[in-house]
Amino acid sequence: MKDRSMKMITRFSLYGFLKNFDFSEPFLILFWLSLGLNFFQIGILVAFQNVLINVMEIPSGAFADLAGRKTSMLVSLISYVIAFLLFAVADSFAFLFVPLVFYAVGDAFRTGTHKAMIFDWLKINNRLDERTKVYGYTRSWSNYGSAFSVLIAALIMIAFRDYRLVFWLSVVPGLVGVWNMFCYPDELNRKKAGSVSLSGILAHTFSGVKKALTHPRIRTLVVQNMAFEGCFVVSKDFVQPLLKAQALALTAWIALSEDRATALGVGIVYFILHMVSAWTSRRAHSFVKKAKGENRAALILLAVGAALFAISSVGLCAGQIYIALAVFIALFILQNLWVPVNVAQYDAYSDETDQATILSVASQAKAVGVAVIAPLSGLAADAFGIQGSMTMLTVILALTFTWSVLKKINP
């Protein structure tokens, strides 16, 4: 029984490792900048992707609950592969919207669904009390995938100086991920009795949304996740241009051109970020224990996040880019504590028959947050520099922390 359990946890971990073994992710913003896009256009692309996810998120969770979670995951992983192929041939701002549609499908049909499969497996094996620990462990392998893929991607960029090549090569782990999902046991392809028709999906969707909006605890979690994840997703994209700004300094130390020095800098920093994140994910359950509960842990993370964005803004205003980069490393640590803490709370307040839908509501909150914040953040960065964006994110998290505290006092 122990061997079977470890085999399934290994498959869960392999899914995360392969999903994040994406050579293109560390260079996506630089690729868009190389096509002549400005930060406002990039903000529009990010918002477009997240609006699509927002539209599909909860219906896709309902589809997973009704048609089967394994089925939904296969749709997701195949869509990612198609997106990589289309990104590889994209040559204009207008065309970039096409692969973003498939990438959004991949995100929408995945988010919430795989987490529900993990929690379902834990319930079947009477290990639900280990949900933060097991989810943190499997998430750490997602970070390992990101860490090693960024090193390989950096070497590719140094050797070939071709952003498109990283998209072509990302297809390979994507296809292996499809194979891994085919190997998941049928018992995890849970289906709720009901129609898989459009009306059935809409009815299940409405039921899940109603519960998320009317259940006081879940509603609070939705708002917190929208703010924290929205701010983090928007802010991490500024790491790449900050690293590019340091490329000229790197060229003075090593015999590399600016673009190759940028690739090296991106590779080193992202490798550190993801390895630190993997270490953090495995220890999320210890953080919750020290914080004396998941609710207190969430409040601590919101407060620290706001403080870090403020420090980043001050550092950038003073021209100390390395302070901002150090802050981003700390934010990655916080985000990898946040996800297991937040997800475990959703599991505690949702039924197994609508769990994928409720978790999709959580992911949709993130999409809504990014869709609203990304263009505003881009405009702030274009007008006042990246420090303007960091100041705006500081205010958002500070207000969310204040609101959460007041909700706790006046439920």
C-alpha cells in the first residue's frame, strides 16, 4: 500500500515538474519586447489571457466535476502544446492573441482540477490531514521543473540567441506530460451524476459560484487570493526587464554580448528563485503550524507582501535595482507559502462533488485580479517607472490586509 501511495505521489509530482518544464516562461516578456511591444501592449496581452481564463475558469471546473477530472486535464495539457507551437511562429502583436487563447484554455481546464484530484486521492487513502504537506511537496516539484528548465533555456539562448527555439523545445515535456496524465488511475476521473450538456455545466457552475459568494469564509478567501496572486503575477514579469537593465554591467565582467548576458542573468536568478520556492513549498505546513492556523498565516503573508512591495519601490527610486531583485526573491518565497495555505482552506470548506468548481472560483479570482491590475500596472510603469507599479501593488495588498482584519473582527 505504501509503494502504491508513493507511486501516485510521484505521478502528481511528475505532472508539476513537466508542466513547469517550460523553457519559454523566463523569456516570454523579453520575446514580446523583441517584437517591438511596449509595456502597455504587454499589459493588454496579459489582461486578454486572464479575461479568457476568467470566462472559462468556472465552467471548466464544472466540466471537470461532470465529465471527469482526468478528461479535463488532458484537454488542458494538449492545449498547452498547441500554444507553444503557435508562439513559435508568432510575428506580430495581433497574432499573439491566437496562442494566448490556447494557453488560456490550458490554464482554465487545469487550475483547480489537479488540486481536486490530489485531495480526492488523499480522502480515498485517509490522509486528508496531510493535505498541506502533500500539496506542498508536489508543488515543490513544479518549482524544480521551473528551476532546471530555466537553466537549459538560458544555455539555449546563449548558444542560439533565438527566442522561438525555446517554444519549440517546450513541446517535448508537454507531450510527456500528456502521457503521464493518461497513466493516472480511473478512480481519479471522478464524475458527478448529472448532464455533461451545456445546461448541466451551467447549472453546476451557478451552484458553485453561489456557494463561493454566499459562504462567508470562502468569499473572504476569494478576495484575498484575487489580491495576493494578482499582485504577484503582475510583479514577477518585471524581473526580466530589470535583469536586462543589468546586462551591460554583466558584459563588462564577462565576454558575452548584451543579449547573451541577459540570458545568463535570467537563468541564474530564475534558477535561484525556483529552487528557493521548492524548498519553501515543502515547508508550508511548518509555517502554518508556527502561525497557529491557516487564517493567521494568510494575514501574515498579506502584511509581509505589502511591506516587500514598498521596499521594492523605495529601492527602485534610489536606483538600487539589486534591492528590487532581492525583494522579488522574497516574494517568490511568500507566494509558495501562500498557495498551499490558501488551497488547503478551500478544501476545508467545499464538498468533494463540487471541489473542482470551488477551486476554479479561486483561480478565477486570481485571473480577475490580474486582468484588472496588469494594464494599470503597465501604465504606471510606462509613466513613472517600475517603482510606480510597485507602489500601486503595495496599496492593493495593504487594503486587502486591512479588509481581512476587519472581516475577522466583524464577520
